[in-house]
Amino acid sequence: MLRLGIRGHDVPVTGSFEKWVEDIAKGGFTSTQLALKKAVKEFYVGTDAMTSGMAMYMRNVFLKNNVNVSVLGCYLNVTTPDENEWEQVRKTYEAHLRFAALLGCGMVGTETGAMNKEYAPGPENRTQEALDKLVERLKILTETAEKTGSFLGIEPVVRHNMYDPERTLKVVEAVNSPNLRVILDPVNLLDISNYKRQESIFEEAFTLLNDYIDVLHIKDFVCTGESLKTTDLSVGDGELALSQILSYAKAKKPCIDILIEDSNPSNIKRSKEAIEKLYMSL
């Protein structure tokens, strides 16, 4: 069964929160990734406003429209070297984990960050120190997840400190929490140096991380010569090995939430139709 969703803030916010959720449902999507500050414009959604009442209100709106929140986005720098910043980051994640449990959300989603305040690529992100710090801090966050009955989903990104499938497996095994899951965006494992090997990279990810993969992100890409471009591109129009990803999902992860990313109003429908058509043909 194909459960196809969309990153929420790729759907234009043209009115109230309730209207926005209705628009997701009208687009034919069953799930979404919710980033509160990017998607909710009608009222204040800071961490101090994330009460049980707000969670229950939002939960009822999503239920009314038959849309589930598969991921509550909280994409901050988990391994910032600034201890004061980390303290605020930790509190923000903990607020999202509590909120997610009340919202009925699949997990709180995050990338894993960089070893600098700028959240920038660099050799320091590939060190043992970066791995150790990431594991240490994820243990703190998963302790909260376990206490609140929520889940934390971590997303590998080639530019960050959890940059490939092997490194991701090391992190998951070292943290050793049943409440830690993996959000896999296959394109985020690619850059200009390795995109021609995408099939082998994806196969490694599916093999090593199969027990932990809980959500898939889908976006396409084209090589521009110096970088990979993913924006303003319909899924199916680029160089992505889409058939490989959907074949894995259909065979190994029936009912997994597949979320379209980097879309816009001009290509959302086309991307959705391309994925549905190919999935049904497999």
C-alpha cells in the first residue's frame, strides 16, 4: 500500500491552519511533515506555546482530514560546539518530543548537524570526535523520547557528521535506543563526487539500515556541473533512481510514509502522479 505524503511547508499557507491541513488532504496526501514555525502562520507556536491543548487541537484537525503527521520537524544543530546554544537546542528538542507524543505524531525528525556554529560542511564533521559528540547528545534526547513515548528520527546527510550509511549504523548501534529511528532521504547521501554511484549507495543504505528506516523522503535531482540541484524539479524528471527506491519500499516497507520534498505548487501534482504510476507498475 502506497502512503504518499508531502513536506507541509511546500504547500502554500493561504489562510488558517485548518485551511492549510484541508489543502494537504485535497491534494490527495495521507501524511505530512510538520515544521511548526514554517507552516503555522495563524498563531504563535514557540516552545512555550506547545501545550497539550495545542497538540490536541492540531491532532483533531489532522484526524478530521485523514492526514497523519509522520514527522514533526526540528532541524537544529545537534553537535554545535557552543554549549549555551546546545542547552537551548536540547530544550527545543525535548519540547518537540513531548508535543509529538500528544499530537499522535510518528516521530520528531532531525538532521544531525556539524561541528561548527555555522552548520557548515568541513573535515571536522568526519572525525571520531564528531561521532562521539553526536552519540552522546542523541543519548540525552532519546532518553526523553523513551520517557514520553515518542520517537526521534535521524536523517543522514553527506555534508554533515552522519554522512553515509555505515556511519549512520554506527550511530544507531552506539545510541542503542528503541526510540531512535532513521529517516532516509536517498538524495541527501549524494554529492557531485558520488552521484554516479547512487544505486550502490542506496543499496548499501537499504541493506545496513533496513531495520531502522521508518520514513522515506523523495526528491529528484540533476547535476548542474558543479553541484546537484533538487529544487523546482518534478520527481521523475531528473536523474534519481526512483524505481530502485520505490521497489525497496514496496517489497520491504509496505505502508511506509513516503514524503515528497522540495516541491512547489507547479509540480506537486506531477510528482505525485509520477510516483503513483511507477509504484503501481512495480
